[in-house]
Amino acid sequence: MTTIERHAPYVTLINVFTVEPTRADELAAVLTAATETVMQHVPGFRSANIHVSTDRTRVVNYAQWDSEEAYQRMFADSAAREHMTIAADIADGFDPHLYTVESVHTV
């Protein structure tokens, strides 16, 4: 389950993919399948959420990992790399970065 907590000990990957609007569903499906079949079984994985922008030009993967090291170790998994290659081929571009949570606001 996704936990959003200020200064939590985990890292958050926010990867923004740019995509042709007609391919947004395809990319979201690939990222979902990758999460269900591979990523959630990689040690250090915590959660993932796939978002599609309302104009369908962006697909965002919001994923949490136990640590930056756990995230980096994921790249050693050949199945994970295969899914990432498929997603990259569908997308026009992508911009992954790791983040920490600095503040949380709710009503």
C-alpha cells in the first residue's frame, strides 16, 4: 500500500512518460502488467500507482522503494529491464527521478 509520510525512510520514484494520446492506455497497461508480474516481486518494492493525464499525453508511474539502493538493484533483474524497454519504446520520452516526501497536507 502506498504510504505518503513526511521524511519517511523510503524513496519515491516519479517517472513521467510523454506519450501520444492514442497510446496512453497501452503504456498504462504495460506499466500495470510490469508491476503485477515483476516489480512487486523485486526485493525492496513497496508500491506503485499508474496515472494517465486527462489530456492523455502523460503517463506517470508513482512507485515507492525501501531505499535508493533497492531501486538501483531492480535494474539487475532482466525481466524488469525487459518491461522498462517495452514501456520506453511506447513512450515518446520519460523522466524518472527519486524523491523524498517533504510535506503532506490533507483536509
